[in-house]
Amino acid sequence: MPVDYKALAKFETSDVALRLIFTIPEGDDELPRPHYDHFNRILDKRNNGEFDREAEVEKMATMMRKQRVDWQDRISSRIVAGRLHNFQNYRWHYAADLAWDGPLFADQIPLTLFAQGRIDVKGAAQQLKDTLGKEKAKDYIEFDDKEGVKPIGINGARLGQKVINLVRPSVTRRKAALSNKFNDLYPWLNYEPRSRTLSGKIRAEITTQRIEQVVDSRGMRHDFTQWVHKMLLHAGQMVFVREPWEVEKAYRLNKSGNPESYVVSEGPLLAHPHPTRTFFDRAHAPSQINFDKGITYCGYWDLVRHGDVKGNPSYFNTNDVKYSTDHEAEYKDHGSYFQAYSPEGADKLKFVPTRTDATNPMANDRQAKATGKTGHFGDNDDDCQVFFTHYYEKVRPIDVGCGTYPYPVWVKLTMINDETVVRARILPSRPAFYMGHNEDDTRDQNISMVHEIMPFQDQAQELLGQLYYLIRLEQMLLLAIDTDLIPDPTMRQHLKDYLQGNRSNPNAFYMEWSGTKIREVQKSQARSPFEFISSNVQSQIEASLKGIGTTMDLLDKILMMSPQEQGQFITKETNATEVTSVNNTTNALYSFISEGPDEARAALKQILYESMMACGEDEIPTAVVAQFPKDAILKAGFEFIADGDEGSEPEAFIVKGLKKQMAHDFVFNSRDGSERTVSVEGGKTLYQFVTQILSNQMLLQLFGWKQVADMISEVFRLSGSSFAIKLPANLPEGGPVKAQGTEVEAAMQGFQQEFQKALGDIQGQIDGNTQSDAEIKERMGNIEGVLKGALDELTRAAEVAQK
């Protein structure tokens, strides 16, 4: 359930109270007025008799200081441990990133970094030696001395020798299948009520449409594709709530000509940082965050300039940011990480250098000494990088000094350099959700789809390189000249220039030599003065091509991809049984690989609903697209907003989506997308049931026309129709028919026939038709007229029978 901020306020638990924890002065400094008032409000709620108020306030202040120190130490320890884990394991993810960008071999990383200008010749040479060994690295490095000590260049041609990339097309194929399965849905997220009452369905419909507005305004369809991409590359992606709710407003003129504010867009802001910059409680599987179980803390970090955060008016404590020599040590010890993932490049990062009391510019600063802030950032450190961390923790507010609320809530703390909190918020829901792919929850690192492909890419790359080499040999043509038969060097030079393209001869070459000498030579060995020599490696080329094809086929089998999934034709005759088997296997596979996105979407649905109920605007116009009786919408507590011409009823009702009316118990499961319970199949099942009722007079009397009419309306909703039969409100209820007589029976039969005709039209709507909306609307109007006429006839006959 969403956090009720008004209920928290009753326990003096709020964002303000959370901020007071991290702004309370250290030591015996005078207690600021906000802290003093906060403690007094808590004391005012005590009803245990007399007590010394000043002593109690001081006792509470001392406790808060201790709780702050303990909490900050715990946070700092977790952030440092999480970042160290990132530094030690980043290569696992970096390999996948480079494989997506292009072919990945041991030599490609330093060559790629060198080609991008991110490392110099010396750095590239050192990384090649570390990766390949000194001897093999010499094939890539140019030296200015015979000993091979001083590198002067890198053989850039090596970078373009390997061009095959199996990772990108394979990942793209699966990403397209997973993304399009969900991104083609409208609405994108569907809320299903636990209560099957009509009011519950109406509340679910309005909630669905309002969340659809959030989805569109926040671009979540695009973001979803990126989440799937990261999941396939890195085996999993954690998506965080960067801001729990943000509302954008503007002014417009109302009908009276006066300006009024309205909501342009609203919703949470999400972030999907790179896996090498995220951390969480590794005692539990990351997927547990989807169920709000197990994991009690998580977060992600980045590098920003100190000057960018110091001037932010929404932050506090920005003048108390401490630097630590540990951060510079992290940079030096893990420089390869920053070379790989620093957005500005490793050479441009600037950290506060190590400072002793003698070299610290703040050590001799009078104001710094007076405030005890030596070791803090100064005005000249604005260009230095700081670690900027978004930290989330599940805590009991009463345990950390944030009021007296006794139950756990999620809080978000924005940290600078692991120690200084600059922003604190209580979240309305869980802080993140996780999208995983074919994982073992007991493993710290799981291989991704990319890691499965890379060994096959290695083999295919080697075979392709060998194939190119053989083709070059096959294309080689050698012209051999017998110098005994053509002794004139001028003639030979003319031929050489012609072969090299340095001269053109429109006419044949004219040469002279002594025939006597030629005949003497030919007596021992007859030969031509000119001889063209070429190699024949056709069999080796065919073997390489066959090897590449075999490797690709094996990769498809390992990834469980059929050629038809990749848009390839079936090259042999296939019977219906084989087609059905392939189709069933493919559907089963994609149902399995979509379990990760399904779980993530279920968690996102709950985050969006709980955030909206806790932080959203109380009243926003929302469309009711599905067809419901107008009186049922009013009964559910919603108000209509005039729309369209006066006297005309709009096809989609616009209502005031009051939050209090949307409070409902929803099913936040993964039965969404292609498995949504509201579907045409459900409409067909209900339709068959209605036809059975109409064919049985006893069942019809038992259910009554009103229930049958409600069933027909439900058929229309389930079939996805934008139109509904608007039946009269005075239809008879179920039960035995009191009035008997020939006229009543005849009217009943006529009414039943008209209903069956209407159901025939509904069947056409369900099965799909190509009529325009105007034609469908006209047909629905005709059905309504016929049914109303039949009802009038039934009512008249019943009145006659009663008399």
C-alpha cells in the first residue's frame, strides 16, 4: 500500500524531520530553532505526566546526534563496499559493452581505447603487454630501438582486420521481440481489480487511463526498450526512482477569460544507471526488490563536479562537503575503470589531491579554523570531481530519530563523497525494480546473452580472418620473367611500370632480343620468356565457408533461435506437424524469456499506483474509454466533465479522476501484455454463455433480461469495442414470470428473437470486421431501436395479461 504522508505527520515523521537529522549541529553547539520545535512537538504528544522539558529536549538532541553518526557510518560503509565491488567486477560488463560496439578480442580493448584517443601510445603498449604478453604485444607495437623498450606507435591496421559482429544482430532480434510485445499495447499497463464488481472495474479503468498519461509523458515505452537492452547485455538491469513524483503545470484561460493553472504532466522520474555503478544488499538476489522483500538498501553513484551541486538550491549541507584521500586512492588504484566508463575521459578527471596540514590550503584559513571545517571543499575546488550517490534504505523512522513512526518505510538520501547528505526524502513506494534474464539467484554474477555469443563470435572471427587470407592468396597473380630470355633491363622496367600502373600502353609492347641465344637455351629447357603464376586454394576457401556456416547454425541452436525467427525462408518441405511444433516451442521460449520483463512491469505498476496515490494531483481529467453505464460511473463516485456538443453523449466519458475514488485493491501481477485477462477470448466465452441462456426459456426467466443485457455490455467491453448497446433501464429482473398469457409469450419470443439478432451482430464485432466506425455506430443504433421497440411490446402485453 502507498505511504500515507498525513498519517506519518501524526508521528512527526516527514521529509523535514528527516532533514533535521543530517543538519543537527555536532558537539555542544546551540540547538537551532527548527530542531527545538520538532522535539517539543514530540513531547507535547506525551501523556505520561510531568517531566523536565529542557532536559528531555537535550536528551533527544544527544540521541539524534548519535543516531546521525551511526547512520552515516553505516551508509558510508555500504557505499564504499558497493563501489569497490563495481571496480573489481566491471570487466565482466565492459566485455559485453565492447562486444555490442564491435568484435571483441583480447587485443581490441587497448586498440579501441587508443583509436578513440582515450589513452596514448605508452598506455596502449602497456595494456597490450598486460593482456597479450610481451612477445605477442610486439606484433602491435612499433619501437624506435631494437631492444623493444620505447614504443613510438601502434599498428592501427590491426583494429580493422576483424569485422564480424554476431552480438548486435542476435541481441537486436531478441530485443525487438521482447520490446514490441509490450510497446504495441494500449494502454501500456493494465490495472486489474480483485473485486469483479462493476465499480471495481470502473476504478481500474480510470486508474489505467491516468497511469497511461504518466507513461506517455515520461516516455516509458522508449525507456522500456533500453531496460530490455541492458538486461540482454548484462543479464540484469535495476531501474531506480530518481524522483518519486514531479508535476509540471502551466496557465490557460478558462471560459470566463481568467487564467487557471492545469497539469501538463506528472509522474516519477526513473533512472537506469549502468550496472557498474549500482549496488545493493548482495545477501539477497536483486529480483527480490520487485516484491519488496529481502533487500534493505540499494543505490547508484556517479561523478559530478563539486561546483554543480554546491549551487543547487534544493540541497542542504553543500558548504560542509568533506573530501577524503581515499577517493584519490580509489582513482589511482582503479584507473582502468575510469578510463573505460568515465564520461569525460580519465585524463580530464580532477580529484582533490592528497593534503597534509602543511599543504592543505584550508589548514591556515582563519574562517575554516574558526568553524572547524579544515578538510572540507573550498571555493577553489569547484572543478574537482565528487562521488554523487543516490542511496535508498528501508528503515523504521523511530529507530533513526525521524519521529516516532514504528513501521518500516523507504527513504532516499542523496550523498556527496559518501559522508555528506544533501537531500533526504521519504519515498511513497519501493525505490526500484529489477529486470533479469535467465538468472541463478544464488550467483553473484550471471552470464548474459552477450556472454553466450562471444565464444562463437571468436570462432567465426578466426574463420573469417582465415577466409580473407585465403581469398587474398587466390587473387595473387605473379608475372615471372626469364632474364636470360629478356636480358634488356629497359624492357623489364617497362613491364614492371605497366604492372604497377605507372604507365599505360595502348599498343602492344615492342621488344628485341637475340634468337640464337634463345634457341640455345631452349635446347636444354624449352620455356616462354613470360610466365604467369597463381595459387589454387579453392578447397581451403570452401572449408572456411563451411566452418563459418556450421558455427552460425550452432549458435542459433544454443540461443534457441530458428531461422524463421530471423526472417529466413524454409529451405525444405515442411508438414503441418513440424510447423505447429516449431510455433509452440518458439512461443514457450518467448514466454519464458519475457518473465523478467513481466516481473519488472508488475513492480512498476505498483510503484506508479502507490506514487500517484501518495504524491499525485488530487484531481486530473481522465478519459473512460471502456464502455460503462453512465449511472454506474456516477455511482462509483466520479464526476463528469462536459465534453462535446450540448445534448450529445461523447463516445469516451471525461471524468474528474479523484484519487480518493481510485483507492482500490488491485492485482499487481505479471498477467499483462499478451496474457491480459481482459481479451477477446473472454468475450467469446461469455457470448457463448449468453446464447445458451437465450435458447433456454427456463434459464432466461431465471436470469432475467437485465442480467442478460449486462452480459452483452460486458461482451462489448471484452471484445475491445468502442461502442456499447444502451439498453433501457426498466428491463425486468430475473425470477418466475408472474403474468401469463398468449400475448406475453408471443412478446417474449419476439424479444428473444431480436436479442439473438443483436448477438449475431456482436459476433461479427468479436470476429473482426472491416467496417468503419460510422457504420458500426449506425448498426448499434439500429439494434438499440429494435430492442427498445421489443421491450415496449413486451410491457404492453404484460399489462394486458395483468388486467
